[in-house]
Amino acid sequence: MEETKERFEKTAKEYDDRIIKIIPSYNDMIEALTNSIPFSENKDINILDLGCGTGAITAKIKEKFPNSHVTCLDLAENMIEIAKFKLKKYDNIEFIIGDFSNFDFKDKYDVVVSSLAIHHIETKKGKKELFEKIFSSLKDGGAFYNADVVLGSTDFSTHINNEVWKNNLKKNFNEKEVKELVSNQDKVDIPSKLIDQLKWFEEIGFKDTDVTWKYYGHAVYGGRK
Ligand SMILES: C[S@@+](CC[C@H](N)C(=O)[O-])C[C@H]1O[C@@H](n2cnc3c(N)ncnc32)[C@H](O)[C@@H]1O
């Protein structure tokens, strides 16, 4: 976790410019995440954004659900500082610096969202335990949606996902930069198979489990309580 924190503390300033080059489908993905929230737009809903980073998801949520109350949680102080600046025109946003794996989920939420963060948890057990805590923190009828890096069900599909990602990187970075990005990714990016995570959701008790968007190794998936 220290390595993940260090990476995002260091890269916070460039994050917004870089993420759309590293993941060219980023904007489609976060739009799909926001569109997956199964509540009417003017409802007053309580939302938790896990690994909020520089606040892109919360900004989209506040545009679509202006009456929502959002709690933004992130490990990296520098990411939270940028999120605070970018989100200052919205009200009812709370910021917490902390690790979601140790977070005390004492409040109840209508919606929990996360984007590109949960794949940093090293073990399958750690990810499943977080999903269990999220489930417990949801109100009945509440929803959890995650936008994240995922592995394919077979080595072949994972290979294709990686090849497409690397080819897309080549459009925005030179050969040396692509190599660096690929090797850095191996250090703190530990995605799990999408199919396994969907099974965990069902085992935990999520209903209406679904994949609402997918482009090779990135997907938006979740369910309701
Ligand atoms: C790739 S960024 C994604 C940021 C934002 N959600 C987005 O989609 O642009 C991952 C973020 O997750 C945060 N993060 C990673 N592991 C975390 C943890 N265990 N607890 C809280 N935040 C975490 C990092 O600090 C970083 O800001």
C-alpha cells in the first residue's frame, strides 16, 4: 500500500492529463459508471467514492445528482488536495484521507462507487473483504459500481486485453515511455478476473449483478443490495 500511496502522491499534479493518455477510454468508462447509478437525478442520495483521486467521478456525480452528498476517500493527500480544488464549486462533499481497506464503514450509503482503485489491493481475499464491507454499508436497495482494470477469464483474453492497451499507449507515448508504463503497471496494479469478482458479488449477496460497460481490460460492474 505504501508503494501505491507513493505513486499517487508523486504523480498527482500530472494525473488528469496522463490518465486519458494511459486509458484512452477513460471518459467513456467514467460516464458509464455514473450512468449505472440506479437513482433518479434529483434524489438526495448518500454516496461514497472510494479512491476518489482528483475527483473526476465525484464531479460527474454532482453534475448528474446535484442533491447528493458525497464522501470522497483517498490514500494520497496530494490527490485529495487537487480534488478539493476541482470540486469547490459543489456543496455537500466531504473529504477523508485514508485507506479503504481499513476504513470504518460506519455510515450507510445509497451508492458506493470506485474507479481504478480497488485493483491496487494485492490479494483476492483483500478485494473480497472490501466488497463485503461495501455490501454491509449499503442501505437496502443501495448499489455498488466499480470501474476498474480487470483480467480476462483465460490467458488468451488477458493477452488480447494487454496487447490492445499497449497498442493504444503507442499512440500517446514513445517506445521508452511505453516500456516504463508497462513495467510500472506490474508493480502496483494487481487486477483480478472480472468473472471471479462477479461470483464474489453473488456469494456476498449482491442482486442484479451486471457488467454495464467493458472495453478489453477495463470494465464497469456492480450490483444492488
Ligand atoms: C488511478 S487513481 C483513480 C482516481 C479516480 N478514481 C479516477 O478514476 O480518476 C487510483 C486512486 O486510488 C487511490 N487508492 C489506491 N489504493 C487505495 C486505498 N487502499 N485506499 C484509498 N485510496 C486508494 C490512489 O491514491 C489514487 O488516488
